[in-house]
Amino acid sequence: MDSLSLVLLGVIALASLLQAVALVVIAREGLRMFRRLDAFAERLGRDLRPAVADLERASENFADVSDLATVQARRLDALVEEAVERIERASEVLRRVILPSAGRLLAAAAAFRGIRRGLLILRRRRG
């Protein structure tokens, strides 16, 4: 083997050694970065856990309020419907019973006033 081959072989060996060292350094840095990233994820998880719990409680409360509002809206609808029915029945009773009776009462009251007035006039003439 000549000296050029030995030099080239040495350069290749040195390059391989440098490549191996670089790969070890990259692997070590990758491991350190993975550990830091894992610690960051753990810290983030711990910090976000209370916020997520608050969001869950808020969501449950919102669902409860929504259900309660739905029940109250149904109750109100039933109440308004019942009130409308009662008003319609009262209006019907007023139209069928009270107004004709009131008309008769007014006629009777007018007749009674007329009779009273007639009696007063008769008393004045006689007396």
C-alpha cells in the first residue's frame, strides 16, 4: 500500500470517528431536549388541569342552567296558555250571561227609576 492510500484511509477513519462523535453529541442533545420537552409538557399539564376542571364545571353549570331555562320556558308557556283559555272562557261567559243580564238589570233599573219618578210626580200633584 502506498502512502496516499494510507493517508486517504486515515482521513476516512478520522471522518468516520468525527461522524460517530457528532452522532453521539446529537443523540445526547436530543435526549436532553426530549427530557426538557417532557418536563415542559408535565408542567403545562399541571398548570392547565385547574383551568380544564373549571371549564368542565362551567360547562356542567351551563347545561344545568339551560335545562332549567327550558323547564321554566315550558312552565311559562303552559301558564300563558292557561291564562288565555281562562280569559277566553271569561269573555264567553261575559258575552253570553253577564251582558244580557246587565242589559235586563239596566232596563229594570230604568223602569224602577221611571216608576219612582212617576210616584214622586203624583205625590207632588196631590200634596
